[in-house]
Amino acid sequence: MSIRLENVTKLFGEQYAVDDISFEVKTGEIVGFLGPNGAGKTTTMKMITGFLAPTAGKIFINDQPVWKNPGAVKKITGYLPENNPLYYDMYVTDYLEYVAGLLQMEKGSINQRVREMVVVCGLDREKHKKIGELSKGFRQRVGLAQALIHDPQILILDEPTTGLDPNQIIEIRNLIKEAGKEKTVILSTHILPEVEAMSDRILIINEGKIVADGSPESLRKASGEGLTIRVKVDAETSTETVIEALKSIPGVSAVDLFNDNNTFIVTGDSGDLNRLIFHSAIANNFVLLEMTTIETKLEDIFKELTTT
């Protein structure tokens, strides 16, 4: 079940919330959707789910236009909005049954499906409580349960781990990854390590425009930061000798001292940099004590792409 956006724009008055964006998400793909506050993430998700019409452009679910039949789209889409719209005076199971009815599920299957979601989302001990009596973390679980209640083919999750403790985050992460094996998933979160842990691919939006699209690894390569390696050598070799040797390696763009006189940060654009450093050490008679690759953090890439 694919999602495809073609040149989608959304205006509020004269303000561009989303500005001519295009991308596609395929079945079995979990896509992390990142951006600073006000970048257009939530607006995009509302348009995909049929809750908001685009000003221009087209959105397709499995090649069918969303705007022609938004009701049909909602039946195959599970949506957890950023502001979880729960009825606090309803009991957990009653609320899930209510949502199932709104989605026109077969009456004979509703009770069984509610029981399944209560177990899957870890709500068994809370199922007879009113939603207003639950902690924020359990309310979020109820929101996830209602998004999954009708076994949707598409999951749109806006800040799904908000309010959860570390153990709950791991449980929800595993749930989303399991769902992503068969469903099309788009998730938005401000917890960047969570995006990297769950997502096959990352989209970054800034000021309404897509500024990056790719796997975490491909984004690192495209960031222009290059490969960075921390190199520690024996103290008997002079600093000048090591710096000169490392700078002479093809593809090395910078060599900097790190903390002491025998540890160096080497930056280059060669994927074979480790081997080249090893051979340089042999050729120049210094002993390598440590050689550690330092990955560019997703936080750094995000900041680079969204800071004006």
C-alpha cells in the first residue's frame, strides 16, 4: 500500500505551510518524518490522511486520489495525531469499541480485536479505567491502540512516543517495527535517536520544503562531513611526523590534535581511510594504538539542514 505526493502545496492565507513537496512511501517501509516546529510535518500528515485538503498538488494512496474519496482512505489508515484526541470520561475498552464502530468494523469482530489491542499495547491492567484516570504514557498507548484497531494498511504516527518512559518507548518502537513489516508507516518524532532506530528512511522538511530524503547512512554521506576517524599513536613518535604522514594520505582533508599530543582526528572522503592510515603508520614507523570511526550524528545533520 503506497503513498505518493506530487507537488503538494498547502497555504493558510498567504503563508506556505507546505511548499511543492513530492515523495513516495512503499509497502513495508518505515519513514521517519523530521522537521523543526512549524516546518509542515503535521500539515502534511493531515493531508495524507484526508483530514485536510491540499491547496495544490495530488496525493495518492495505492494510485487512488485521496481527495476523491477521503472516507475510504480513513478506513485503511491508522492515524495518531500529535494531540491525542481521547474522550477522558470513557473507559478504555468502551472507547476502543466506539472507534471500531466509527470505522464500520464488523460487529462480530470488534470485541476480539479490542482484546488483541489491549494486549498488544500493554493496556490489560488499565482496560477497566476511565481514560482520564490514566497517566500520559498510558493515554498514548490508548491512542496507538485506536490507530491500530482496524488493522490498517497505512500508519501515520505523529509523535507516537510522547510521554512514554524508556521501557515503554522500547516496547512501542518494537510494535512499530513489527507493524512496518506489512504496513506503510510514516512517523514523526522530535526524539532523533528513535527515528534512526525505527526508520528505513528519513525525510527532513524545513519551512515547508523537503530538504533531505534517504537512509540514515546516505544522509551521513551526503552531509559533506566526510569520514572521521580518531587515531591514537605511541607517544615516542613526534606530533609533527604523524600530522605530516596523515595529511599526505590521499583523500584526507584535515588532521587535528585531540586532547593530547598522540591522539588525532582525521577527516577524509575515502571509504578506505582506515586501511590507508594503517599503511601510513607502517611506512612512517609509528605504532597505532587506536583507530576508531566516528559517525556523524543525525542531530548534527538535522541542525545543519534546518538552521537558517
